[in-house]
Amino acid sequence: MVSRLNALLLVVLCTALVSACSGGETSAPASRDLIEATTTTSPDSLAFADDEADSDAEDEVVEEPPLEPRTLRVSVPTFRFVSPELVDESDAVDVMITDLLTDGLTRIDPATGSVEPLIADGWSVSPDRLTWTFMLGSHEFSTGEAIEAADVVASLGRVAALGADSITGPHLGAVDGWFEPSGETVRGLAVIDEETVQITLTRPEESLLELLAAVPFGIFPAEAEPDGTLPLSSSTTMTPTALWDDGFRLEASTTIGLVDSIDVLMDPELTMLAVSETDVAVGFDAVDAPLGAATATAPTAQRVYFGMNHDRAPFDDPAVREAIVKAVDTEALIDEFFPLAGVMTSFVDVGGECSATCHDPDRAAQIVAEIDVEASAFTVDYFVVDGDDREQRIAEAIVSQLRTVGFVATARAHPIESYGQALRAGDLGLFRFGTAGGSASAERMLGGAFHSSGVDNVFGVADSDLDDLISVARSTDTASEQRVVWSAVDDAIVGEWRILPVASLRSPLALGERVAHVQLVNGGLDLGGITWIE
């Protein structure tokens, strides 16, 4: 597992993203876009335009019988069973398996993005929004034991006890005593009775319900530990029923879409996928897929971008920030460093037009010509990851592009262990930053990072108009209306060149012959979205 940064940072370690960032000169297999690949028509049923025998025949509508639910077979390089707080959030397989086996108090509806009850049947909140009370439903672990309030408190407490070794954990820092746990006991986590949990905050946390849906906050028994036998599950939908040397089976309590069970099978060389013994491969580089296999990419919560220290010159000047953003050729960076998994991004409208972030070296050079570049010299700071020089090469590529338009910039390396400390101390200039793990929602990515009181605001952004806009987005009721307002927040961030967006990362999937559409949501399989071909 890669080293974690200190508290309050969500830094993307893209070198560990399921090899999704790796390049290579191997020819990529035939590609099929994930969102568009929704056909359920079997090739055998297609009519061909050059078939003269049928050209004059009347069109005949053939009603095909509906597809029966079946077992989804998933290839993975390897797998392990861990309690949720130990999941490696940079490993797609680790996240997927833990997500299949465990549920949190809440869930995020993949269709609407809204938060819904899960282990908790419901909740209430005090008028000052500091005391949250969760009423648990009648749910059981796969052992048949009831899921009780003590299990919830223990599960969240174990995440708190990890401190900076958890990527998502510090985002519950508003919980009273979160950063001062006594073992796995946190002052703000209380058992009211067997079916009621109370969470007390020191400040309002608008994304609390969404945070509790993240995989590391899944519920695991207070006393149990994974022991390598049949995995333990708190899932309300999937129950482990078989464990083999090379895999395991999960049975659905009710049919989910067209899936009634899942077999997760170790297939390191993708040989099973190649002979149609599995349906989808997760955790592989797309270039490793068997020749001729269809591939797709699934959205992840990973964003790669560079932040600017707005508290100091030259980044306190919007014109200089504009020149920096327009000097950097984002498409070139994606082509070189994220050829299989990167798409253009700001935040909300992933893959859309680059708008204010469009590459415009002439405009950048014009701005630089009007400033004292020697006095405006700055560093491009990055963290060092053992055994991989990608972060260094990205920083050096950005420095080269900045120098082309006249900036005086140098790349500066930092040990990953002290990177967070240097960032919080304001010692970094243009610095490598990003998000990893948990949900990819606008609240997590924009509210926390750019509200003046946001838990991740290490940029020095303090803009009352932006704060007001974020507050409106948080208070908007419907998902569609929220998206409109969050898009306006996004525009305000990008339009003022507050950050340098680089890429939104996607996870490559290799598809077998039976599957046309597979969706990952927050790292987990969206079983309701599985589409069978035959």
C-alpha cells in the first residue's frame, strides 16, 4: 500500500491506480466506449444490406425472449479480504471487493447521485446541524448476527485510529475528537442503544451523509477480524456462499438488474477472459487485454491537477494564474502520461470543453512579457514515489512548457512523508494535488477544497462570492438543480484560473463476449447497469 499523506489531504497517487496511468507501446485492443456500449442485440440476429435473398422480403419483427438473470464472472489479478478501514483506495480491485462485501450507513444512488439510507434506515439532525442521530435498520452480517450500533461506532473508530494512514478518514475531521482517538474510541461517536448511533460534530459538515457512503466507512463487526476463510459481509444485497483457492462467490438476496450472483476469480494472465470463462476484467491495464477483446473505461473519483498558493506572489495575481494555465498543454500531458485512462477535465463537466483552461501559449507569452519574470520565479513542486518517476516527469514537462512562454520555473521534489506538512505550511508554489478515494461528487471536490472554511482548502482561496455560491449549491434540493449550481461554482474556479486541471482518470476494463455494458460507481460494480449480449 502506498504511503498516505498527513491529515486533511486527498492527494492522488496516480502511480498506484491499478496501473491505469501506465503507458506502454503495446497496441491497444479493439476499443468500445463504456457509456455507448449498451446494445443487447446478438450479432447473429443482424440483417446485412447485401443479403439479396432478404432484400424484398417484408420486415419481420422477431420478439426475443427476455434475458434471464445470471452469474457475472469477474476476472481480477488477485484479491484479499480486509476490514473496510484497511482497503487500499488506490487499488480498484481492493475497493471493488470491499464494496461488494460491506455497506455503510448510507449509499449514493448511481442514477441520481443522491444519498439514500442503507444500514441506517433514517436519520435526524439538530437545528445547529452538529448532532446527527442514525436509526439502524434490521440488518445482519453474513453470520446471521444483527448489525448493532456498537459495530457502527467501532467501524468508524478504526478509521479514526489510522490517522494520516487513511485517505478518506480525515474528512470526518468535523467529528468531535476524530483526530484525538483513544484507541478506537472517538468522543463524538456514541451508542445510544442497540439500534441508535449519535455522531457529534464540532462544526457543520454538509457532506457527512455522502462521506459515510465511502467504502472505508463500511460496517464490520466490532470484535471480528478477517481470517482468510469465507469472507464476512455486512452487505444488504450480496452474501458470500463459496470460497475457492482462486476465487469466491456472492449470491444476491434479490436479483439486481440481470445479475443474481457474482463469481470473482483470480485470472492474472487474463486467460479465462480470453476463452470466455469470465465476463469482465477489473484491475488490469487495458493494453494487457487479450487481442480482440473489447475494452471500456469506467469513471473513477481520481482527479489530477496542480494547485496554486494564492497566499503568495505571483499566484495572488489572476493574470499570472491565467498565463500559467494557458501555457500548459493539458492534452499533451494526457497523451504522454495518461494515454489509456485520462480525459480532459475541470471538475463537474468531465470531458467537456476546456473553456478557460484552453491551451493558448500566445496569450500566456503576452502576459509574461508584461510582468517581471525574475521577481515572479516559482517552483513546480511534486512528491516522490518510490520506484516510479512519473510525478517527476510530469513536473518537468510542465516546467518545460512554462519556460517556453517565458516563465522562470524550476521543478522541486519532496519526500512524500513530508509533502503534506510543506503544503499546509505554505512552502509550495505550483504544487501537485488531486483527489482520490470516496465519491467523485461536486461537494467533495469543490466545496471542501475551495470554500474558505473547507477541510481541503490548502490553496488560500478566500472569496465571499464563491463561498455564497457553494452554500447555494449545498442547499439546493434536487440533483439536477444542484448540478447547475455546482457547474457555476466550477466555472468560477476555473474562470479565475484558481487551479491547473490536468486529467480525470478512468479505470480500464476488458469485456468478455457476454457483456456489453459495465459501470463502476465509486469503485464498486453497478450491478443494475450490467447489460448482457446473449
